[in-house]
Amino acid sequence: QHAGPHVGPMFPPTHPVANAPVGTPPPTVDGFVREFLHELTSNQGVSLERSTVNDQYLALAQTVRNYLSARWIETQKKQRTTRPKGVAYLSAEYLLGRQLGNNLLATGLIDIAEEAMKQCGLDIAVLRAQEVEPGLGNGGLGRLAACFVDSLATMNVPCIGYGLRYEYGIFRQTFVDGQQVEQPDTWLALGCPWEFAHPEHAIQIDFGGTIETYVDADGVERTRWVPEWNVLGIPYNYMVPGYLNGRVNTLRLWSAEATKAFDLAIFNSGDYAQAVRAQTFAENITKVLYPEDSTPQGKELRLQQQYFFVACSLRDYIERVLGPEFDLHELDSRIIFQLNDTHPVIAVPELMRILVDLKGFDWDEAWAVTKKCFAYTCHTLLPEALEVWPVDLLGRLLPRHLEIIYRINEEFLDEVREAFPGDEMRIRRMSIVAEHPARAVRMAYLATVAGCKVNGVAELHSQLLRDKVLPDFSQLWPEKFTNVTNGVTPRRFLRLANRGLSELISSAIGTGWVTDLERLRELEPYAEDAEFRSAFRDVKTRNKAKLNEVLIARDGIELGQDHMLDVMVKRLHEYKRQTLKLLHIVTLYNEIISGRLDPKTVTPRNFVFGAKAAPGYLMAKQIIHLINAVGSTVNADERVGGVLKIAFPPNYNVTLAEKLIPAADLSEQISLAGMEASGTGNMKFQMNGALTIGTDDGANVEIRRLVGDENFFLFGMSEPEVAELQAKGYDPGTYYESDRRLRGAIDLIGSGHFSGGDRGTFGSIVTNLVTVDRFMALADYASYMDAQERVEKAYADTEEWTRSAVLNVARSGYFSSDRSMRDYIQRIWGTPPAF
Ligand code: B1H
């Protein structure tokens, strides 16, 4: 029976036993206490009485890590004997979130650790709060990589995640007078207990220089690269535990250091200062994550990062995992390199170089192998997001790779000529090397030519990818293109983040859903059960109370009590349309203060924003400023009577997401149709029982199809309607002129009402909206306002709303990243399903 969240132990004590390393006794509270105290004294060198919270956190993390490492070693040992085909996920970003809670969950140690800490007089929640999350990603793309490696470990699939160990992850956002100010993210400052450094396995990576031809021992003319400088790549390993299955996969992130030979030479020349500078130069490569989400910067250091990590990763896999005995003609029998967007695509010419220049393959042989070993995932449709590297930059940094790309391109274009004789326009369109505006390599084209498969990240996105971004390629190779809709891990985003809901679900249908999320379907009948709905509401209410505590402690923000919680959290980008959300709020506010709307008739609402702007994206930064300005004005205006509350906690990250999402009633997914490749926040909200207000974009399309129209607030133009309006010529001014409420809201912003009377502060936002409005916020405004009215009406009927919320949860099983991984295995990787 579903007696609410306080009933019995939901996750039975068989789990820790099931996950304990073979031959070790099951963990006990006493044993855990002993190990914890041992770690505290031997690793931190302090007594419990004298220890700081950081000491305690580190000792607890060490204790958990000890449980995992035995399984990790076993997993690797088994793999060395069975030699299964595995996945190497190549990603410049992993947005992992805090590790301690997840690792406690994966080992089944949550309850034991909590009790053990209690016996030591400690509150485990305080220790967990001490962890600084590794923010080694920008947003959805990086978080997706983290969800995927979690799912693969849980599904017992061999996988190595390869990436970069940035010394500074995504910046820490602060607000000064409502404006974003970036602070460095010093995630390593207090020590990271989860990483294993292996400087003894350093790999040397070359850059620059020239190429030369020579005649080898067999009299064959060959090419080789004579590089100019090099750095060392140091692997740092992280454990990726499966959920209660004893498997631990590896995430291997690379850190750059100066090579000894390099600075020794300079030391010997007597120039000490220059030698130290060389070191700094090398270390720069992994110093900082580029904070642009979706618009890559064509900076040389960024290309250095990309080549550095894929070159380290290929060498590591070929030389250390496979070893010198392995016949590389069979490479595809042991590995598939999945390219997470174009960021790692330089791996393609790198593998060709290894095979041809270093292993003596002839070109055709090498190309045949390479084509089978890569698959490419595209995450965008925005033209400015498609990565392109100027030929002169590539040639300076990686001359041999540029030459290899040219040859790949020549042979590819011959193939196109054969398929479409005389179609020179097509040749120019499809060339991997663009001629205009400057000669540059189109990385998405290179990935498409080299990849055995190309996939988009939601159905609509994959279709638009075929029809609009790569139409010539999908005509040439229709069978190459496929879709894998994104997913999110239910371990972190439901089981861990929403313990109350997890226990309620398990009390109704058992615990199997954690690894088989489709079983949430069994909740459907409970939507009709008043007692269950009441328990479900109690969980939401408690989650809101917890969120309030967090926001007060974190930022001194107080939300309205008993308000609907309306949340828009994602990177700040014009295509995501935070301004449309603002126009809704400003309209309500304007109608209230001008006496046309009685605040007593408005459903009290908390509007919560979370968003980082790329530091160089000025419009995005101004929008942040405007959100904060509207917030402080509206929150302070007594005429509103507190029915509209705006909160913008700074530094939205995975940790905050885990607090916000379980408390939300309404999920804002309001991008212009055809712009958001998938979205994954949308899935997390649905899974936690929020209803969505959204456009027919990205994965929203699939969410709506699954939950049904009656449980989703759809608004706005469809993608074909957007295209039609675009073609016809879009004029935002006509919407501004003809809609009184819209004009009122925009004029209020333009009047300086939110900027102490200064009309200039937000002038460029206003001008841009009424004259350009690239993402058509004004065109969708009326429809959005309508949908928000439907939200208000629906929310007033508490029982019906809860029913919808329960159905949203029940129908979210498809969005488990376990399902995404099964789709990748079936449609792309072909790794056998059992290991
Ligand atoms: C997504 C990016 C991205 N798409 C360039 N593209 C970057 C592009 O550092 N860079 O240069 C960083 C990130 N990120 C997101 O991927 C999409 O916008 C989302 O819609 C999607 O859900 C997510 C995961 O597929």
C-alpha cells in the first residue's frame, strides 16, 4: 500500500550484499565507522574531534571509494580476459554533478553511511553539501555524456569515457547589481577524492612543425610529420559505478603538462624563466573549459584541447587497452568511437595518421578500418554552432592532419562525382573544405563522411538534420542517418534527487523501475487513486519546503508560500526565449499595476530562473540583467501583493537542478520550434511530476505524444509554420502594433520602469525585439499567453492537476538514458547486448 513516504525501508538490505566485492563480508554500520575513522586518521591525519567538515567529507568519500575500487579492479580484470567489444565515448564535456551521493546509491551504502555518520555525531547531509561538483561541461551536451556513462555501467556495457580534465570548469556565476560576473570555478581547491592520477602513464602529444616525405626500407615513399613542440597528457581516472550491479566502468580525463625533454633543453640553455614559461604554456591546454554553449569559438587553444584529448585517447586505447599484439585491421571488432558532436572529430585524421604513418597500412586499408570505427552525434541545428576550422590554423597546428583531410575530401568528392556526374554545384556544397568566406574545414561534414552512422538527438531534430543541415549527404547515404532520442539517468534525477517521490513510487510498484523505467507505467492506475494523489502532493510540498531552505541558505531568496512553482532553467540563449517568459511576467505585472487585473484573481506563482550566459554573449547578459531588474521591481511592488514572485538564484548547476526540479509544478520549454535539438531538462521535469508548457520542438514533441495533449500545454508555431513565416518575411513590428498587452509590456521595459527611469539600459533588448526578433518571440506571444491561462485554470483544479502530474511520471519511462543506450547499441554500435 502507498502509505506515504515514511513507510519502511524501500530499498531492501540485500542490495549492499549484492554489490559487495566477491569474497568480502557485507558492509555493516560498525565496519563502515571503523573504515571512516581509519581514513580520517590515516589520510587526513586528524582526529574526529579536530576534523573539519572538509576532512570528514574527504574521509567519507575515501571510504566509499574503497568499496568501489575492488569492483573496479575486478571489472577490468574480467574485461582483459573476455575482450568484449566496447564503446569509447569521446566528449570534450562531462557535467558530472556531485559524486558522493551517486556513489553511495550505486553501492547500496546510503543507509549504512547515514547511520555510521550519525554514530560519529555527524550529519551526512552536511558532509554531502561540502562536495564541489565537477562542472566540466556547459549544459545539456555535457550532462548527456554523464547520463550515458551512468547508463552503460548500469547496463553492464563496457565503456570508457574519454575527455578533458579542465582545471577550471564552467565559471561560477555571481550577480553584481543584477549583472552577471564570472568567477573562476576552483573545483580542485579542497581536493578531489574521486580521481586517480597516473603520471606514469603519461602520453606525449605533438603539435606544429612540418611534413616530409621519405623512402622506407621497402622502397615505398611515405610521409611523416616532423612536429615542433609537444606536451604530456596525464590520465586521471574516475570510477563510473553501475547501479547495484558490481560493475565499475572508467572515465579517463586528460591533463596537460610540459614534457621533461622540452624544458630540460631550455634549462640547460640557462634560460630558467623561459623554461618555466614553457611549463605554463603546456598546462594552459587543460586550464579552462570554453564557456560557449552551442556557439564554438574558433580559438587556437580550443583546437589544441580537442586534438590533445583525442590523440591521448586513441593512443591509450590502441596501445594500453588493446596492446602491441592486437591486429589493428580488426579494430572495429573491439571498439566504436562515438563522437559527441564535432568537438572530437579531429580523431578521424589522427586514426588515419596512426594507421598509415605509424603502422604502415596503405591508405585504402586504413580508410576501410577508420570508417567502421567512428559514429557521429550531432546536437544542433543552429548554423553558427557548426564547427569550422580555418585551414591556415589547422595547417599550422596539425599539418599532417590537414593533408589527410584533403585526401579524404578528394576521394569523397570523386565518389560524389560518380554518383552525380556533372553536378559541380553539389560538389562545392558537399566539400569538406569550404572556400568561402575563408578556406575552412567543416567538421560536421568530415564526421559525416567518416562516420558509419550519423544521429540526431530527438525525432524532429534527426529529421531536420537530414532535410535541412545535411540534405546532400542523406541523399547520398540515406542508410547512414538515424535518430536516438536523448534520455536522462533516473538514478540521479529521480531516485537520488527526489527521495520522497522514489519511495512513494516504490511503495506502489516496487523498486524495479530504477533500472527499468518503463515500469513507471504501472503507476497509471494510481492517478485515479485519491489517496495516492494526496501522498504525491505531500511529496511535492515537502520538496518545495526543502527548496525554500536551500534557497534561503544559499542566496537569502525567499519564495512565496503556497505558490505554484514555475521554473525555467537552462543556458541563456535567445533561441530558448527567456524573453518570452519575461514578456508573460511583465504583462501580468503591467495589467495589475494599471488596474486591469485584480491580483486577488491571479494564481500566486513563483517564477524561478536559472541560466548562465556565455561571457562574450552580450545580448544574453543583458537579458540576465533584465530578468533581475524585473524581479527586484515586481517583488518589491506592493500593488502586486506578493502573488508574483521572481527568483533568479545565481550559478545554476547540476547540484541546484537536483533541488529545483523535484519541487517544480510547471516546466518551461519554450524555444522557437526547430531550434532546440532535444532538451533534456524537459525530461527531468516530466519524470519528477511537473507539467510542461512548451512548443513543438526537440523532445517536447515526443513528451507530448507520450503524455497526451490533455496533460501538456502546447503553444506556438510548428516548425513548418516557422519556416513558412520566415520565407514570407517576418516583421515583429506588426505584432507589437496590433497587440495591446504585448505593446504595454514592451513599452514598460522601454520606459525605464525596471531601470530606475533609464531608458537606455534595456534599449537594445527592446529595439531588437520589435525590429529583428530572430527567434520570433512576438509571433508566439499571444499563443503563449493563452496557454498560460490554460495553466492557471488547470492548476486551480488540484485533483485534476495532480492526476496529470502522476500520468506525466508514469509516462516518462521512455526518457531513461538506459533506453537511449539500448537504441545506440541496436542502431549504431552493434555491441552485443549481454556481456
Ligand atoms: C547542445 C551544444 C554545444 N547542442 C558547442 N550543442 C559547445 C555546442 O563548447 N561548445 O562549443 C557546447 C555545447 N550543446 C545541446 O545538446 C542542445 O542544445 C540540446 O538541445 C540537447 O538536448 C543537448 C544534448 O543533446
